Amino acid sequence: MPIENELKQQLLEAIRKAGFEAGPDAVEIAESRQKGHGDLTCNAAFAIARAARMSPKAAAEKIAGFLPSDPGRIEKIEVAGNGFINFTLGPATLAGAVTEILRLGTAYGRNDSGAGRKTQVEFVSANPTGPLTIGHGRQAVIGDVVSRLLEANGHAVTREYYFNNAGRQMRVLGESVRLRYLEALGKGGDFPEDHYQGEYIRDIAAAARDEKGDGFGAPENLPYFQQLAENAIFADIRKTLERLGIRFDVYYNERSLYDTGKIDAVIAELRKRGLAYDSEGAVWFRATQAGLDQDRVIVKSTGEPTYRLPDMAYHKDKYDRGFELIVDIFGADHIATYPDVMAGLTAMGYDPSRVKVLIHQFVTLTEGKEKVKMSTRKANFVTLDELMDEVGPDVTRYFFINRSMSSHLNFDLTLAKTQSDENPVYYVQYAHARISSILRKAKEEGIDEAEAPDLSLLTEPAEKDLARVLMSYPRVVAEAGRNFEPHKLPTYLEEAATVYHHFQHAGKQDENLRVVSKKNVPAAQARLALCRATRTVLANGLGLLGISAPESM
RNA sequence: GCCCCAGUAGCUCAGAGGAUAGAGCAGCGGUUUCCUAAACCGUUGGCCGCAGGUUCAACUCCUGCCUGGGGUACCA
């Protein structure tokens, strides 16, 4: 049983024995934030004292008096401040944690709270109109790490990319290529401003010329240009994602919703329920019925649906495919799209609580002091590939996942290029590499890692600090997964790396604290076990981020 | 107008009812015959946007305001 749960039981019992009343929720065990306040802390006395009309400190002392004493498990119990009960973990607890990490290896930190729930994470979902930008990059990494986190928490995850290759955007794309093709032949006219300006359009046009020769520029050949562009761009997108370490299980084409009648089915369903009506030549969704501020067009007077209708059909299909948890990851610019969609789904009888929408804020790109505006159509964007050319996939991933998704992400390109060596990702990776080096060194020196090292020898402050931090990893994974907060992982890993660097540094200052030493082999073996446990945690954590854990740097 | 997100150190950001608010970078000063100095130590730097409220306790919750970003389409 985790030590927190054990303490909670003991506290509840002590509270009862002390003559206070408290339900099971009255006791919360938290990690102490500051040194000198023990390792774990409980503030239950504050609430209890109020009901019992006594000082929190007196209540805490009374409760503490009924706590069992087991110095191996809990070295110290003290009432501090106004009434906190602080616990200092004992050597047996720390040793047990290290043993557990070594036993579980790559499984350490994983749990089965998700119970195999069929879960879908939809992200990126960029239409194939151009290369992925840095904005897509943030979403791609968030989606992938959320997926990995959910898997670590026992979900069965399907990663899905939804795209539309049949809309207006794509026609403009095809037309852009056709015009560039004509231009390359010297037959070009004005290139409209609202068409795709990027250089990649010229590349595709050149490919068209190679394939079809010079006489293929007629407007009726638009489908050819569109298809060619789609193929070329999608191939690039997949390559970029692959490079980032992301692979989708399903690419879902919006067009299939039309082909299989799922679009019409939604209209019919809404009409049946009185939630769709005709007006001004368009079909409207009665969103006001669901409490939204205005009704919305779902089929334009031109006969083309707006994005809402296929989105509803697509989400209906997600439910119908049996997903129990549906995670949608959107950029802040799509924030308005899902209330209508959810209203429609709810109206059709689907449980909206199964959908979790994660909105991430924008990435602002700055070069020096200059703000760079990103727009695929205008083509003055920095692509995800260009970013990876500069800093590599590991830094790219770390950078995008390092901050909470509700915060705007300010990316200073200059800084990323010139100071990439100071990125914290290297700090974490270096800790892993250093441990690997120590393990190699020990082997060279002929010090074997013991099967059952005497971990009670780990009594130095730096050693105990390290063991304590390693213990909290599973809780970080569980919380980050439960709350969809992937950025908690890098925060934790930086802390773990810091504590490890301290530990290793201690051996630099005091020879008796060195890991690889033949003077005291049992101590060396205990420390090697601690090193290996740390490496396991770092490797597991980096694995969840999709970042490499190098053996040497 | 209305809705969403943010405002914390010079910069970029963590922290989200508790006990002295943290990290990286930048600045200043140190540590290497020694398991990787991509490390470590010291130090400078804060009306936690403003004003009220709730609470034994507020940077954290509530209300209002200010500033910045994003929405509010028969674009997606």
C-alpha cells in the first residue's frame, strides 16, 4: 500500500480515538513544500479544531498522540506551525520504494486506473494545404504526450487525424497550383492574394509540369492539380510527424462521412427532433434550444454544409465506434466550434461528459524583437521542419510540452537557435547520461550491482532526497493523466534531475560519498541501486514525453 | 456588447486554499589532479495587474475593473 494511504488510515483512526469526528474526506495527505516540514503533511487539524472549538495546534497534538509509532516506516511525526502534522519518511519506506522501482523497471509509474477504457485522442487534424507550422507542432506534441499519458494510466488509446480534402480550401489549393503551373510556362496572370502563396506551391507546380508537360493548364484539369497537391503535401506532413516521433492510428477523411450517408443521417436526426429548420434557403440548427445564444447554419444556401455538420457527424461516429473517452485537442481559434457540436450531440442523446476538449493557446513566434505572424496562406511562416532543423526533435518536443497549454507560448527563435545548449531538456538528459556512465564505470571497476543490496545504507541527505523524489513519480503520472496536464512531467523531471545532480555532486566533494568506490562495496552497491532506480524513472518519464534518454552525451 | 485564455523576478514560465512564493535564462562572484563542468555553490532581483469580498488561512476561490491574446460567419 502506498505510504500516503497507510498514513491516511492511521490518521482517521487516530482522529477517532482522540474523540473527534471526521469523514474519510477530512484527511488529506500532501507533500510538504518546504524543507524542515517533513516529507508529507496533513492539515486535518484545522478543520477539526474549528468544529471542536479548540486551537488547531492542540487538536493536532491530541491526534498525533494516537498515531502508531513505527520509526522504520515513519521516522518522525511532529506537530508544527499552527497545527500541521508533519511526517518524515523512515529508511524502510525509502528502501522499499527503491526496491519497487527496480522490480518494476519500465512499468514503474504506470497504473491501470484507465481499466483499458477505449479512448480516442484527436489532434493536429490540419487539412493538407501546406506544411505543418509551429502552431501545429504544439498541438501535435500535446496530443501525443496526452496519448502516452493516458496509455500509462491504462487507457487503450487510438490516435486520430481528421482531415477534409473536399472543401473550398482544397479547391483554392488546387487552383493555386494550376496558376503557378501556368506562371512557370510564362502564361500566368495575376496571382490572387487569397490563394496559397508558399514556395511549396511552385514546387508542386513544377512536378505537375514534369509529369504532364506544358499543355495541361486548362481549368477543367483542376482536380488533377488538387489531387497532386494533396498527395505531395500529405506525404510531407506524415514525414514531419514521423520525424517528431508521432504516428497516427487512423487518418479519418471527412469525405467518407458523405459517402456513407452519415451527414444526411445527422440532418434527418435533427429534423426528427425538431432541432433543424429551413430559412433563407439554408438549413439551421436550433442551437438556442440548447441554451446557446443563436441558431447556426449547418447547410448553406449553396447546399454546402458548414463545418458544424460534418463535425457533428464525425463526433457521432466516434461515439458509435464505441469510444468511452473522446479527447479533442484544438487551438484557441477553434474554441467556438465545439459548443454547437456538443449541443447537437447532446440533443441526439449522446453523453457529453465523455468528450474532453483541450484547448491550447497560440504560439507566438518572435525573432529577436520582431513578431512573426504565422499564416499558411501568406507563407511567411516557420515550418515545424525548419524548427527541427534548428534544434532537433527532442528540444522541439520538450519546448512544446514544457508549459501549460492554457498559456500562450512565446517562442523566441533567436534564443532557440543560439542558446539551444541551455535548454532544460539537456539538463534532464544529461542526468540520465551521467547515471549510465556511472553504471558503466562500476562495471569496469569490477563492482557488481548486487541482487539484493542493503538499501538501509542510504542514509545521507542527498540519498534520501533522491529516493523521496523517485517515490512521487507514479503520483505525477497519475495526476498529469487524470487532469490532462502533460506539462507536469517535464517540471517533475527537472526536479528529479536536480536532485540527482546534487547527489552525484556530493560524491565529488566528499570521497566517502562516491558511488563507485571499492572501499565500501556494500555502500557502493546500495548507491548503484539508487542510481539505477533514478535512471529508470528518468527514462520512463522521458519516454512519456517521447524524448530520447541518451546513454552518453 | 458577450464568451474563452492569460497577467507571478529584467526575460520565459512553474506554483492553484495553508506555514518563509519557485525554476531556467540574463547579471555578479566562486568550485575541476576527483564516478561526464551539458554539473555544482553563493549572490542580486517580487505591492503574485488593480480594488473589493469569502475564509482560522487567498498569489490560489468569488465579484468588478484594467491590459494583452483568441472567439463571437451561409470561413475551418
